[in-house]
Amino acid sequence: MEFFTLKSGYKMPCLGLGTWKLGGAECKRTVLSALSMGYTHIDTAAAYGNEADIGTALRDASSKRTDLFITTKVWYDRLSSSDVETECCNSLQKLRTDYVDLLLVHWPNKNIPIKETMRGFKALYEKKLVRSFGVSNFTLPLLKEAINASDVPICVNQIEFHPFLNQSEMLSYCNENNILVTAYAPIARGKILKDPVMEQIAKECGTTTIQCCLAWLRQKGMAAIPKASSEAHLKENFESLNITLPKEQMTKIDSLDRGERLVNPDWAEF
């Protein structure tokens, strides 16, 4: 596993398990399979409704808590300073842990000042309930506003990022300011599987389109949290860590950008 050192000083694995839409026995089984395979980074959120299932898996796993990196998120209508602390404590209880490695604002909310949210984050930091903080789905202006409003470092911006939505301006800004971009929907919800350019690159590299996509993200300096539930897909994603794409293939994947956003709810401020 490769790691990125966050602005907080903690190390974050470059590849994690996304758990959106996983729940119940399937979620527990998937998390346990991932951990046994070598994953150490599990990404969840209060809104996913699966923190308790993940907590059960963590309880039953042989992994040491100190070897794991757990990310969760606070929903966009629970961002007042008091709500942030309550939501975090609820998440900790469900996850059966004394702290989370990374807590994110799941979506920005223009009706709750970001400074108010960051006051809550600071309180959590001082109580050592959270090691690192970040945001998710923040545009560049909103990210800058959050940075200016926060007394604790903003370490991560988790955003939709894949070959069809190459947010290069955001990535450049984050790289310049030591903020890690984490890509969700990194394989465009499966759309890259049948893309002819991706298929050709995979053929040239003797690998799969998914592995090429994940290697592309890693080589661009991003973490990725692909969702998987089967052992075959977990293994396929994990083995992308062994792949290094030549510069020519990286450039070809860069050229696939078409600004195609797959996640765009009514409340989004894109």
C-alpha cells in the first residue's frame, strides 16, 4: 500500500474501500474480505446508514485499530457546531471506535456558515475524537472559503473524479496547498469499462480498464475509494497498486475528459 501524508501529519492509504449502498450482512462480509486482503482504508458516511455494520466488521476483524484508516462524513443539514459534535459521537459509537482518522463535511450547505461548522471541527480535534478533517463535494471557491474559516487544517477534498470528469484545476490548487484529492466514483460508475480508449490502454498494459483507471488516479497524486462487494472486484482494485502507466497512456486518459458529472443532487452548488 502507498500512503499520502496529510497536512495534519497523519498518513492516509492511497486506496480505500468505498461503501456507498453497502449494508447489512453484505457490508460486513465485504469489509472483512477487504481487510483480510490488505485494505486498511474504509470510507463511509452517516448518510450511508452502514456505520454500525462496518463497526461490527471492525470488531470481528483481526486488524489492529491503529493500522486502519476510517473516514466518515457529516450530512449537509447537520453542520452547526453542536450538531457536528453530536453526529461525530453517534458515528464513533456505531463504528465501535474512540476516534475517526478523517471526518468530512459531506456536502456544503450555504444556509449554515462554514465558520460555524469549523468551530465544531475544532472542538472535536481538541477532544482527540478526530485526527484529520476535510470536505467533500466542495467547489474551488467553497474550498477556499473553508480554508479561510478553519483553525484546523483542511486535509482532504473528496470529489467525483474519473477520466470523464477530470477536475484538473481543482487538483492543481489542492496539490499546491497540500490538500489531498480523494476520488469517488473513480471508474465513472462502470462507464469506463467499455470505453474503447480505456480498453486499448488496458490491452497494451496487460491489465484491466478498472486497474488502469485507478493507476491513473494514483499517479496523478490522488487517493481513490472504489466501491466493490465481490472478492474478485476487491482483488482487481487492490492489484492496481502494482501497475504503473507510461506517460503516453496517462496523456491518453487525460484526453477523455468531457465534463461528465454523474453525481449532481438538487442541493449541490456546482
